[in-house]
Amino acid sequence: MSLPSLSAIAPLSYALILAAYLLGSLSGSLLLGRLRGVDIRQQGSGNAGGTNAFRTQGWRFALGVVAIDIGKGALATWLALRYAPVGTGLSVTAHGYLAAMAAVIGHVWPLWHGFRGGKGAATAVGGLLVLWPFCLPLLLAVWLLVLVITGYVGLATVVTAICLPLLAWMVEAGAQRQWFALAAALLIVFTHRGNLQRLRAGTESRFARARLLHRLRGRS
């Protein structure tokens, strides 16, 4: 797939991608945290994501965080598809994938919050919800399986992210979908590098309640 020249891309395309980044920069945990008078980047793991929100603020707060982070990824993607200019250097679908990626980048490095955000997984799910919803049940099954076996949320997210480009390759998805899947997977693995380092060191926090197989063995 040949890349379009910058001069062939309409100004509206740049505006949509920029808007997606700015929308992605609205961090659910930090917005809700302000209402509660807390900054979860100063608590727990220091990450502004759903897992740290759950561990430090409870499941209701975390549910709101995840809803916002998924919603902004879906909204940014939908807006790009809805208002993408036709007949320019970028297809309508390409606008959607670029906007989804821009929203994920905005979540990880948010302009409004000092470029210290979350790890991007929930926002990527929001983009996939619009662009490739049929892959989500399989990815969710992988995530739950790894979580139940190991109890590590970060590891489950990394394994699921790696499965995304593999799935796109296996089903012979189009080039735009494959590039997005690869880019999103690489970014999510990068943002979870601290989790992987702690796993190797044996210091990663485990979500013990999710280790169903371990709990069943303990009762037998």
C-alpha cells in the first residue's frame, strides 16, 4: 500500500486526527478523580488507568473510568469516519484507524494532564468497537483466560494485544487494519514494559481473586 503525499491530505483530515488526539487526552481517571479530589497518579502504581483506579478507588470509580476511556476511543473513531473528506489522499477507513490511534496516543500522553496518562488498552478497545467489533469477543476471551490462569492484569493485556495483529494476519484483514493492529499492539506492550519488568523480578501485583484455577485447586 503506497502512502499518500502530505499535500494530498485535506486540512480536514489533519483536523480530525488532531481532534482525536485531544479527545483521547481527556483521561477518565483524572477527570473523575478531580470530582473526588484525588489524583490516582499519586496512588498505587501511579498509572492513570482502570486497573489502578480499581485498586485505589474501588470498582464503581473504575467502571466509570473504563466507560470514559472506551467511549472516547469510540467517539474519536466515529467522528473521523463520519466527517472524513472523500476523494482525498486518505480513504474514509484510513481516517478511522488514524483517529483511533491518535486517541490511544492522547490517552497515553495526554496534553491536558502533563503528558502523563494511562496505558491505552481501553481506548484501543473503543476504536475497535467501531472499526472491528467482531474481534472483541475473541480478544476478551483471551484476556479473561490469561487473567484467570495467572491473576496478572498487565500480562493478560499484553498477551491480548499481541493476539490482535496475529488475528488480523490470520483472517487476512486489509492492510490498514493490519497496520493499526500492529501499531496498537506495539504501543500497548511498550506502555506495559514496567509490568513485564516486575513480572521478571517477581514483584508484579497479582489480582488474586481472579485466579479461579488456583482457588479451585486450593479447595480440592
